[in-house]
Amino acid sequence: MVRLGILLLLLVANVGLAADEDSKRRQASALLKVINAEAMLLQAQFKLQGQYTHLLKEYRIPVAKRPLEEQFRRRAFDFARQTLSWEQLEPPIVEAYCQQYSESELVSLTTFFAADIGQKFLQTQPQLAASVDQLVNQQLQLVNGQFSNLIEEFVLQAGLTQQPMPSHGSAVHISPKSRPIAPPSKPTQNVSQ
């Protein structure tokens, strides 16, 4: 009788956990709807279509082959639509949100993004992110320039003559005072001895 009671308690607990998880999934789905996640997938599809078209630019497609190219284009775009469909991706995206946030956090996020300020955030975020990225890149250029100046000044004050090792993507500044470092030469032997 005790075993039956424990089994019933476990069953009720599992049903309760399943109901909680379903509630959490519904809340994650509501958040995705408020942030218009499905539209993001449509934008990704559109971007992929542009990439496909760009990949074909280098080929001169004869007029007679354009119907064939159109056939392949439709196949590619259909594949992108199926692969990036909301029906296919919503369940794993919902699960990802459920793993990251508690149900109460999902409720708070949904409330925020449903409000006018949340909608404004969603609308302005791409442009704002681009502006911030540009600002940070400008500052990085200033810092890199200062690093180069300080290293050059240090090398001159320290009297160093070894050329710096080239880094990926940067030109090597060769000072007129620098001399290449060569391995020591071996003494030559007279072969005729």
C-alpha cells in the first residue's frame, strides 16, 4: 500500500512538472511572438536569397540557360524556406528560451517587449547597434595607432635593432637603423686539402 502511495505521488509530481513545463513553453512562445522572431527568420531567408544571387554574379548565364537557372534558384529558395521555416525552428527556439530563462523571467520579458518602450527598443536596436559598433571601431583605431607609436618610440629609446615579427594583416615598418638578424655562418672548409 505504501508503494502505491509513493507511485501515485510520483505520478502527480510528474504531471505537475509537465504542466509547469507546458506553461513555460507557452510563455516562451508568447515572448517570441511579441519580439516578432518569425519575421527575423523571414529576414534571414531574404538575406540568403541575396547571397545566392550574389554567388551567381560571376557566371555569365546565356539567355538559353536562364530557365534552367530559374529552376535551380526556385529549388534553392524552397530549401531555404523549408530549412528556416517557423514551424520547424519554433520548437527548438522555445526550448532554448526555456533553458535560459525561468517562467517568471519570460513573463517579465514578454511584458517589457509588449510595452511601447520594448517595441521601440526592438525597432531601434539594429541602428543603435551599428552606431555603437562604428564608434567602438573608431576608438580601436585610435588605440592601435597609439600602440604603434609607443612601440616605435620604445624601440628607438631602447636602441633595439631587431625587426619586429610581422603580424597577420599588418605591414612591417622597417627602420633604417635596423639590421636583419642572420644565423651565424659556419666556417668554410677548404675542400682541396
